[in-house]
Amino acid sequence: MKPSEALAANLKAHFKQSGVTAHTIGKSGEVLQKTVGSCLTGTVPPSINTVQEVCSAVGLDAMMIQRREYRSHQITHSIMVGRIADDLMELDIDQLKTIREMVKGLMPEQVSQYVPADLDLGGHDRSVKG
């Protein structure tokens, strides 16, 4: 799934859950209705700044909701998860391994989906030759 498609799907789910429409956001003056509408189609990838504007207007983390399609209750946690991801980027590799093991204990089925078997947690993708 392309980031623009994930964005569109997640925005639609969030709008449905919260009763928001492109029209109501446009009326608020934060973002043009046409801009919101273009993000909802998923056919033309919006600029990074456009995604940020739209997501800020509805209280979502722009980077998180472009990663993949989430369930509506997960979307509402995007800001918290984004901040946690920012914190994780500050950790060294040993700390990341510890966090990975903690997550693996909580959700063993999902960990294998986001950490490929050929990924060396030392930061090197072993599938890349050279």
C-alpha cells in the first residue's frame, strides 16, 4: 500500500469515527476543503507539508498514519505512538534490542511482521549485497 493510500484510508476511518468531514475542516479555516479532499482520494500523493497541515487540523501524527492502514481506534493513538517512535530513535542498538524483546513478549506474532528475518539489529540489512 502506498503512503498516500494509507493516508486516505486512515483519514476516512478517522473522519467516520469522529464525525468530521472535509467541509467542516474547510469551514474551520485551518486547511482548504479541496486540500483535505485531495488527501482523501489517495490517488495523487500530497506534499509532506500538505499532509502535516491536514493531520494537524484533525489531531493526528502525519508520519504514523501514512505507514499502513490502521483500525480507527489505533489512528487516534497516532500522536502518542509518533512521540514514542521519536524517543526510540534516540536509543542505542542495545537499548533497541531490549525494547524489541519487550514488544516481542507482548505481541510475538506481530514482531516478525515488522522486523524482517534478514535485518541485523546492528543496523545493517544483510539482504543488501556490497
